[in-house]
Amino acid sequence: MQMRSFGQSIKRKEDPAFLTGKGRYVDDIELPNMAHAAFVRSPLAHAKIKSIDASAARAMDGVIAVITYHELPETLRQRRLPLVVPVESLTNPRLPYTLARDEVCYVGEAIAIVVAENRYIAEDAVAQVMVDLEPLGVVADCRAGLLEGAPRSHLGADSNIAATMPSVTGDIDAAFSNARHVFKESIFQHRGGAFFMECRGAIAHYDQFSENLLVYVSSQGVHRIKRSFHELFDIQDSKLRIVTPDVGGGFGPKGSYYVEYGAVAAASMATGRPVKWIEDRRENFVATHQERDQYWDVEIAVDENAKILGVRGTLTHDNGAYTPWGIVLPWISVATVPGPYVIPAYDMTLISVITNKVPTTPVRGAGRPQAVFVMERLLERVAKELGLDPAEVRRRNFIKPEQMPYDVGVIFRDGRPVVYDSGDYPKCQEVALEAINYEAFAERQKAALSEGRYIGIGIGNAVEATGLGPYEGVTVRIGTNGNITAYTGATPQGQAHKTTLAQIVADHFGVSIDAVTVETGDTSNISFGIGTFASRTAVNAGSSAHLAGQAVATKVREIAAQLLEVEPDDIELTDGVARVKGPSNRFKTLRELAVYSLGKPGFSLAPGMTPGLENTAYFTPTQSSYANGTSVAEVEVDVETGRVHINRLVMSHDCGRVINPMVVDGQVVGGVAHGVGNALFERMVHDDQAQPLSTNFGEYMLPLAADVPRVEIHHQETASPNNPLGVKGAGEGGTIPTIVAIVNAVANALAPLGVHIAEAPLSPQRIIQLIDEAKARSVA
Amino acid sequence: MKPSPFTYHAPTTTAELTELLGTLDDVRIIAGGQSLMPMMNFRFVQPGHLIDLNTVGGLAYVDVQRDFIEIGASTRQRFLQRSQDIAKHMPIVGEALSHVGHRQTRARGTIGGSLCHFDPSAELVNMAALHDAVLTLTSVDGDRSISFGEFGLGFLTTSVQPNEFLRSVRLARWPEGHGYGFEEFAMRHGDFAICAVSCLMTLDDRGAIDRLAVAVSGVSETPVRLTEMEGRLRGTMPDAGTATDLAAAAGDIEAMSDAYITSDYRSHLARVITRRAFTKATERADQRVRA
Amino acid sequence: MKDLRTISVTVNGTPYSREVETRRTLADFLRLDLKLTGTHLGCEHGACGACTVRVEGEAVRSCLMLAVQTNGKSVATVEGLAKDGKLTPMQNQFWEKHGLQCGFCTPGILMTMTEFLEENPDPTESEVRDALSGNICRCTGYQAIVDAVLATAAQARGEQ
């Protein structure tokens, strides 16, 4: 096999369409006779629905239907949304109906769907639907929800706790009782939402003649959406098709099945027309899943040499009002804390609390940034207390490459033990430190301080489970016109799958990626699929593309060999033809071979060979592939205003073998920017009645071009032994260690002022408060 | 997020405009639309009638007079940014404008729209306060000119009557070579200022302050001129001590708080930013200039 | 009771005459009436810049203008950039430098930065970042966009 494309920074196949306005996102699809929907949503965080009067709205010109819970199809009135990831410790699962029946549990919960001739009229009509709500007690904060006498976030609930789950390894009591030092931290972390630029959207087209339901939806995976439709609607498998066109960003929350999708389908069934719903940004702020608050009470035990003996504590997690993903998010957090360090004993209990806020599901990083934050802040504390260099404390505790594979001792959210497969963590940190000239930083800091400038440096190290199973499939097919097409259930949202998967397939046929088309996001293209999230597509779909491509190439060789009367090994595939190796110019084109493969008079396939140049592979990894990275930030803090300026940000990153370096760099840089947002800008503010206040881009602050640093990337490539390509995921690695690297750098800059930081994000105002608190402490 | 229905009017003359204003109820005037359109898209504002100022001729101009510059209400922010007259005679306005939104919003946003919206942290509102603006309001009954103090009543509130529109604003000129400094603190480039401070200064032969104007905005519901200090500091040398006194006065302004920013932090920033604006103005003040 | 107007607008050099409801935004007019779906709506409150088009040459937010306000005016959208299938130098640099991922914010950024370079053909990185700060991109971290814009400018100056 010639390696022509794999490993090369090839320009993306996706781009010419996107650059010329020819992208096809769900809102760009127009079906004949299509109607438009808008939702009536709860203005209160917790309330009983006393009555709904839609008569005025229904009477309006251009309004086609107003559907409440009571007008839904019977199955939707009977069934709540499915629980995607059930686990035993989730003792109090909560799932919504498609439209609220008698209780609303967060601001933004859908109560009714209005269908009209256009979106303008639909919004006019939404304002005319009168909903009589009786306010109920609100759980606006996860810790408040645990207090005795706290209101219940759902009527009739015994408790606000969704789940309690310990993660334990080693002898934690011994570790702490024998420790020379124990340090305790209470850490608060808030992460906001995904805030992809294309809001969610769906078009349902129910054909009453054929009883086919076609749903276009902006998603991260069509097959799981289809599964949810099957749970909710009694519809023939053959009659249900889910299609995801181009997607304007996902970052996790577009992976969920949402109530709006079923409501739009029900609306199409009720009206006999295709119905489009495009989420607007105000809805996006209240109805798309987010991440939110985590409170960590943790302590670390170390010996006199700063070697970690144990880490223990609790994580209190704000889950929001419903649990579609169970405890996936806090579980990932808890399993990620140990990171690249040897931690002989670990005991972390997660408590997931149901509050009256929009549900949480993973956002880029998926609970890992918080975990890394906890571990890296603890190590900073150790360094400070023991008077050691923070980098040195980490060096003393790294898992060494020769310890691979390394069993951390805890269980990941896929139910499998966390066993790191590969990686050189000490080297990863050293590369980053060297790039930023860490050794000389103390001098720089001293010089700056003498000028009254506060600069600081911070490190974040992370190990990330990527390539989550159970599988992803790819079908590679050569049509009778010679076209090579790869079909997959992995559904891209900007990650360049149509390029990177083409690179993998193209190499098997010795063609350029232009000769390979990748089709994604259509349940009619491939039988099964999971989707694109959890940095899983390169590992799962990439490996399947490799295996399927390899199988088809083998078949091509075999048929060509039969026709050309040589051995398959004598055939090489280049430039779209199967050629006999050597000087003779004997070959068959892929087009000819595709026709032969379907049978031709006078030609029989070899015994046992199935017809068609086609193969489907479902690669199923035995466990996650563990990527790792070090983020080092150098910042300057204006101690008068509290503003943080990131002077430099170096990212040392190991995602195994790299399919397309340019694409991976893009993923890493974009991920870092997300981390900058989480460290310094993004905060979803609610009032004490859980009313979301930050519901526009003026108040919820995404980082802008002038706010993010230039990222300097250094790649290691430690091949994963867990998949045939040696790849690991790259989509989240930029985000995960960056938040704490920035916060550590701020803490380092402000160390001369005695400031202690145990939270993120850090606003300028908060930094001034922390400085003032430190001053007050030093005076006292 | 689509606007609710309204009746649209596109007058071409001020006479037509005042006629409409005099006869219609439930009216909003749309100028650049960069604040009004978002509020309409969110349906926070649902006017029955929308009157477009953009079709009215003769309202976009910069006219430099001896004592003031008159700016037509429909003059776009970007036009002001590119104006050589503004750059030459009122350089601080150019500095302030670079903080107003983004290039796409400055392409539409107008000075009159910004003033009538009267966001307390808006840079152009600050400029009007700083330059002792005189605003001309027009109705079917004719023109009336009012001071900035009479114009701005409070948070998003002006004294423009329902039958009036803002025709133009006059900003008082300062002598060539005056010192100026505009500083603001916003979370990100282009965001509304949490605190913005502008400072104009002339020095006498000794280098002492001859004339001073300082406007602090974002801190309270309208921009605040530090009038008392402006008078008291006349004749003093613009040094660190002066800056500290001025900063203290800014810090004494009663500060707003909201879900994001405390009054303490606003006051803190008012002190810091005032000192910085004053220092910058001092550095730029040409000592040969007499008032 | 619908308030309707007939407007004449030239979009990407082609004249159109359409009857529109006066509350229709320019963005919706382009997308729904003219089927020019390359202009995207990312926030509808003038913050994200995805809907940026040029009206009479100036880059503006098309979610904050009414279609009626473009009567008699010329509008340019992303569909008008490439001519005869040939990408503009900036489009090419975005492709070369990986200046886009999901592509949703890209049309607005291209319209903004094309105008910016006409005004400032030799910008610093910091000027590019300032000019870009009215457009939100959640995918790229902006770096590759900045590089693409700088490379376009350098190319136009004959430096590449």
C-alpha cells in the first residue's frame, strides 16, 4: 500500500462549497408546501400547568395548528424521552414528555408547538397562547438542593439527588493516615454551553400516503436519533429515515435527541405538511443542553518528597432538570482526575443533583477540563506548600512510558477499566516547557515585577479517553462507474471527516482523495452508527474506513488477478487501475472490475466471493485510546483592572498517529479557544429563581478574535496499540488542559499578592475581589 | 426572533417626518437600527409604526464651526471615524468610536441613534457629555435646542417628545493642541463599556491645568461630568496627586450594580480608568496652548 | 393587514423586484425570497456576524436591516465572491490555511474581511483581530482565519 494521503496536510474537500455559500445546512432545505414551527416555552423554572388556552392563536391568519401535550400522538402522551445511558447508580432518573404534561421544570421547557405559514406568524401566535402556570419551589443551585427542607425540583420526588456513585481504588485511609502532608481545596467550576454558530433545527416530513417519516436534523449522529424516534413512535424501521446535512458546529449538545424533534414530527403528522423548526438564539440559550456547575471538595495526601499517596473527595454536580445522559458527565469527570500521575489510592464520590435548569450533557471536553483543573490545582498547592517548582512536582509523579499499559484502577463511563494504552507524559510536558523557555521564566517574572507588572506561568497536564466505543461503521463501495464512496454513521460538524476518511480510503487504492467521496449523516446509507462525539471518529470510523478499504482493495486485486491471470500479490492499485506489477502494461480499471464483480457472461467470481466491490467494517475497540496533552500559558494580569492577557500559549499534544496535521492543528487551536472562553469569559448566569439571565451574546461572552492567543503546537505521535491506524482522538485535547493552565498562570502571577484561586471562570471583577481579599488577609 | 408586525413609513423630508410624528401613535424611529433592531427581533419592542430616518435627506453631515462642530443625527459612526474634520479638531471622538461595537455595526449606527437610545455606557453619549453637547430637536412646531443635561434623563431615557426627532448635535470645540484621553474597560473588544472615561485638558504657560473636562460613563445611569473637580483643579499642576484626587471623585459617583458587575467593581474601575484617561490627556496636552 | 412594499434591489449585480412584508429582515429576504442561503443567521441580534453582507459596499449585519431599507440599493453576498467558479484570493487562502471548519460563520467573515482589506491593505495581526472581532467563530480559534487574511493581504501586495 502506498502512503500518499495519510499523514499529509491535504486541503479539505468540504471547503469549496462552504467558501462559496453552497453549504447545505438544515435551514437551507426547503420542501414543497413546508410549514414553520415555533415553541411556546415555560417562562418559569418550576411550575404546575393549570391550563393552556390556544384558541386565539389557532384563530390567527396563517396559523395551521397549535399542538400541546394533549394533541400529541398517543405514544408521545404515554412515553417520556428515552434514557440514553442507564446505569445502576442513577436511582432517580428524570425524563420529560415531548411537550410538558402538567409540570414544567426549567425555563425554556417546551409546552406547545405552533405551526404556521412562516416563522414570523408562528412567533406572533406563540405570544397568543395563554398558559396559566402556578409557580412551584425552585432548586436553583445544586448545593442548595441538597439542604434539608430544600424544595424538590420535580413534583412528588423524594430527593433532588439523581445519583451517588463512588470511584475507589487502593487503600485510601492508609494513604491519608500515613501521609506527611494533606492539603484540602474547595473548588468551584462553571462551564457554559456549546454555542455552536448554527442553532439546532429539524424538518420532519411525514408522507401520509407511504407512511414514511423523513427527518432532517442538525445532529452529531443520525442513528442514535433514529433509535430515540423508535422508542417514541411506533413506526416501521424501513419507514423511518434520519438525515443530517452540513452541521454548523456541535461540540456535544447536538448529539442529544431533543423534545423538539418528536414535536416537529408529530406536527408534520398532524398537519400533513413538512414542518421546519429552526431554533433561534434565544431558544438556544434556554433549551439546548449545556454544562454547568461543579463543586469539588477534595484533598491530596503526599509524602515528604511530594509523591502523591492519595486523592479523595466529593464532586457535587448540577445535572439540570432531566437526566437523558444519566451520569455520563460527572462520571467522566471523576474518572479523569488521576490524569498522567501515579495515584496509589483514590476515592471520589460523585453526587449528581437535579435542579430546575436546562439539562446538562457533555460539551467539548465533557467534564474532563474540570477534573484536570482539580488535579492540577492540587499539585500547585503541593508545590507551593513544599516550596517546590510546580513542574518538578509533576515530574515526580508522572506515570512513566515504561509503565504502559497503565491501569488507573477506576472504571470509565463505558463500564471498562481506565487503562492507559500509550503515551510519554514526562516528555510531553518537557517539550512544552522547553518551547516556552520555562527555566528562564522566574527571571522574566522577577524583572517584570520590578516594573510593577504581574506575569505568571501555568501548566496543565491531561490524559483523555478518546475513541469511545462501541463501534462506528464504514461501507466502502466502488460503483459500476468506478467511483469510490465511503458511507459512515459518523456525522461531522466541522471536523473534516469527508477529507480525513477519504485520505484513509484513498491510500488503499492509490488514488488522490478527490477520487473518494465520503457520505455521512443518513440512516439509509449504512445500517448502524453511533455518531461524532467524544473524540471518537478518527479511532472508530477511521479504523473502519481502513478495514473496509483494505477489504475492497483485496477484492479488487483478487478479481483483477483472476482476469489478468496472475497472483493477487502481483497486482498493484494506482490511479484508479489494478495493474500487474513490473514493466508490462497490463491492467483493469476499477470501473471494469466493478462490473466484473457483479457477474458477467463468461466470468465467474471465485468460489466464496460475494458479488460487488463493497465491504462494511464495524471496528469495535477493546477500550478507549488515551490521548494526552500539556498546555502551558504565560499571562500578564493588570492588577488594577483585573484583566488577563495571555502572552503565550504552548500546547504539546499527543493524539497518536496524525491523519492530517493541518486538520488536527485546527482542532487543537479551536479547542484551546474554547478553553480560553471557559477560563476567562463564559458564564451562564441565573437568578435565584433559576431564571437564565445570560441569554444573548452580549451577556454570554464567547471569546473573540482579539481575546485568544496564538497557539504554538508541538506534536508527539505515540501510536495507540488499540486500533489498526494507531490514532487517538484530537477534538477535545486543546480544551481540556488549557483552562487550568490559564488559571494556574493567573494564580502564579498574583502569588506575590498572596492570592489563592480555586475557581473558574475568572472574570476581571473576580480577580480584583481575590486581590482585595488577599490584601485583607495580609492586614489581618 | 422575528420582529412583530408594524406599519413602515419612509419619509423623505423632515416635513414629512414631523407630520408623521405629529399624527401617529405608538411610533419608533429607526436610525441605524443597531440597538433597535435587536430589541425588535427579541420582541422587547413592538412598535405599531416604524418611521425610517434613513430615507430623510439632509441629516448626515459634519459641519465645523468656530466654536463647535455640528453633526447631523443620521451621520453614521463609520463616517465620523473616517472624517478628517473630526480627526483634526476632535481626535478624542475618533478614539471613542473605535470602541463602539464592530465595523459592521458602525457602518449602520448613527450618532443620533446612539444618543437617543441613551445607553449609559455608550461611547458617543459620553462624548456628548464631555463636549457640552447642544441638541436640536424638531417637531411640527419647529426646532428647540437643549443642553445635554436637559436631554438625558436616565437609563435609556431622554427628553425627546413623541412628536419630535433629534435633528443634530453640536459638540463644543476645544483649542488646537488640547490634551485628550479616552479610556474604557469592556470585557471584550467592542462590548459595552463597564466604565469609560474621557478627558480633555488645556494647560497654561506654567503647565498648570487651565481647563479640564472629565466624563465618566457606564458607572451610573447617565454619564457624569466631574464638574466640581474640573473647577477645583484649575491652576494645579497635572501630576500624580491631581490624578489621584480626580480618580477619587470618579470613585465617589454612586455606582450601579447588576447581575454581572457590582457597584464596588464599577467604582474601582472608575478610579483606575479616570486616572489613566487623565494621564493620557496630560501627556498629550500641548503646554504652549492657552485657553 | 400585512404591511407590504415592492422593493427593487440589486444583489450580486442582478436586479430583483419583489413584494415583501416590511418586517422582513434583509437576511430573510436574501435567504427566503432570493434563495441565497449562503448568508447565515447565527444570532439575529447583531452579535455573531454570520449574516454579514455588503450594502452599497459597506459590510453590515443583514439581521439588523429590514429588506425594505435596501430598496434601490446594491447588496453583495458570499455567492457573489467567486466568479465563474474561480475562488477569490481570500477564499483560496481560507482553503489553504484551514480558515474554516463547520463553515457556518465563514460567509460573514469573508464579507467582513474582504471589505476590511479594501480599506486596509497592509494590516497588522492586531488590526486583523480587531476587525474580525465582530464575527464569532466557535470552531477555529480564529488563528487560521487571521493567517488567511494576512496571507491574502500579503499576496495582494505581491509579497507571496
